[in-house]
Amino acid sequence: MRALAPGQLFIVGLLLKMAMTAAIAVAASMVVERSGPFGGAPDQVFVACASLALSA
């Protein structure tokens, strides 16, 4: 089995972060859509925290 080159490893990591961020955003938007504007406000805080955690 072959190891990934540093450039390929960077691209794979970047794509993985993008996919995880998109999944969190879509899941949060579905929750907010179901719970309404007042119930969805605390969920947006979770999305912001999760996005910050992924960027670290």
C-alpha cells in the first residue's frame, strides 16, 4: 500500500473538514426548521461552536 504525498494528504483533510462542516450545517438547519425560530436559536450556538472546533 502506498502512502499519501503531503499535498494529497492536505487535500483529503480539507475535503473531510468541508464535508463535516456541511453535514453539521445541514443537520442544524433541519433541527431549526422543525423547532421554529425560538427553539432553534440555541441550536445555532451549537453550530458555531462545532464549526470553531473543526477549524482548530
